[in-house]
Amino acid sequence: MKTRAAVLRKSPVERPYANTRPLSIETVDLDPPGPDELLVRIGAAGLCHSDLSVINGDRPRPVPMALGHEAAGTVEAVGSGVRDIAPGDRVVMSFMPSCGHCLPCAEGRPALCIPGAEANGKGTLLSGERRLRCDAVPVHHHLGVSAFADYAVVSRHSAVRIEADLPMVEAALFGCAVLTGVGAVVNTCQVRPGQSVAVVGLGGVGLAAVLGAIAAGAERVVAVDLSDDKLKLALQLGATDAFLAGGPDVAERIREATRGGVDHALEAAGSAGPSSLPTGSRGAAV
Ligand SMILES: NC(=O)c1ccc[n+]([C@@H]2O[C@H](COP(=O)([O-])OP(=O)(O)OC[C@H]3O[C@@H](n4cnc5c(N)ncnc54)[C@H](O)[C@@H]3O)[C@@H](O)[C@H]2O)c1
Ligand SMILES: [Zn+2]
Ligand SMILES: [Zn+2]
């Protein structure tokens, strides 16, 4: 079948993107799903900083590649080996396929799946196949999803079935921002009730980390960003303190406000610029 997809044809691409137009909306061929794969009609997809990092070359990936990895949709067809998902089911796509058999998967750490990471690096689905083509030339998949498109073929192991009444826009966020931000709080930091957490960088991932910290029972949730608007948003969501990044004494002021420093500090800015992490804290970078 044919589908429209946003294809990156070279990387890195120079800014400003309004002039260089890194993505072209193309009509491409989409093969039917293999035995362990699904055809999904995309309902919503978000732009994650990691898409931008493929465009600017910070994350080198093979091109041409159809971008977009934070998405939700409706299953249209399933491969011959899929038994637990049916057409009509709603799914969220995960940017990290997990095979279920390798050592990290067997140890209960599917985010570190070895074949999943290999497939993502090569721009294939977990099966090693590419189901997208343009003029007979294979187009790579972004993180096994390639969701800036009308339709996508994904591995069964890249999809999680969700409730039928969860709106697509909110559901899509679970495909990356929520998975990453809340996962860092709950699994990596293992935040406990009463602890303090600082989140530096309040994009999709950082704001999800703020929400995750509140849900985990953190007593102080310190939000840090270069943008005043992001600080306001974090406070609306329930952060207890907000600091504008960039000043020389931000870390010191956070230490003062939190009686010597936070229990956990997360970096979700994706910037190599001046850091505001209060040193001495346990940290997690996403
Ligand atoms: N490892 C993973 O699983 C994973 C998943 C998703 C995203 N990421 C990475 O996480 C990072 C955040 O992703 P996002 O989509 O939320 O990004 P985003 O661009 O939406 O948000 C980044 C935020 O950081 C702020 N910021 C930039 N520089 C800063 C600085 N020096 N100090 C404080 N704040 C600063 C920006 O104002 C912005 O609000 C990116 O690097 C992305 O590639 C990793
Ligand atoms: Zn992402
Ligand atoms: Zn695995």
C-alpha cells in the first residue's frame, strides 16, 4: 500500500530549518506486516527532541529515514503470528522494541533489549526488515516506529495495547516523553515518598519527570529551565519550586532551598551548555 511519511534524506541538516526544510512529505510504499508485526493507522504523534537530534546529526542514523517515534494509533491488520492484538485495538508505540528473550529482557529490564538496540541503530524493525520503500529504495525506520505518517508497520514488540477510550493525543505521549521521564523517576532513581527531586529541562521528558516525581510522593519537586513559560507550566503541574537556569548561583540557591541539595537530580535538557545540576545529588540523565 501507499502511505505519506516525513522522510529525512540527509543528516546533519543546517539550521534554520525554515530554509533548509529537513523533512519532505513523500508518498512511499509500505509493505504488509511480517509474521510478528502490525499495520497501524497513526492517530497522533509527538515531536521529541530525539527526532531533532537525528536531523542535526547529534544521533547519527542511516538515511533515508522516516522520522517520528512517539505515537499512538489503531491496529488495521496483524501478521500471521500475532495472537494477542487484533484489528481495531488501540496501541501506543514504544521507541524501544523488547524481544522478551535476551538477557536484559529476561532480567526484567526490557528498555535495555540487545536486539532492540541493534535494530534501532540500523534503522530496521526488530525482525531486521525495512517495510518502507521509495522508488524501490528501502527507507529506514526511526526507532522501529516512523510515525510521522498516515500508516506504519511496527513489530508486535514495539506496541502496547491501551484502553479504547484513551484519547490519541495523550496516549501518544506515553510512547516516549512519559515512558522516559516517569521511567527515570520511578525505575532509575526509585524516588520514595518524602524525597526531593530536581528536574533540569522541562520539555516533554522533563515535565513528565515532574509529574512522575509528584506521583511518587516527592515532597519537593524543583523545576529548572531557561524559559520562564516552562517554569510556570511546571508550577501549574505541581512543582514546588522553580529556578531560571543560567545564572552562576542557581545550584547554590537550589541547595539552600532544599537544605543541602536534592535527593535526586535529573537532566532532561539535552544541552551541553552550562549545567544547573546541584552537584552532590544522585543524578540520572535521559
Ligand atoms: N534516552 C531516552 O530514552 C530519551 C527519550 C526521550 C528524549 N531523550 C532526550 O531527552 C532530552 C529532552 O527531550 P525533550 O523532547 O523533552 O526535549 P525538549 O527540547 O522538548 O525540551 C528541552 C528543555 O530543556 C530546556 N533547556 C535547554 N537547555 C537548558 C539548560 N542549559 N538548562 C536548563 N534547561 C535547558 C529547554 O528550554 C526545553 O524546555 C533530549 O536530549 C532528548 O534527546 C532521551
Ligand atoms: Zn523520544
Ligand atoms: Zn530483548
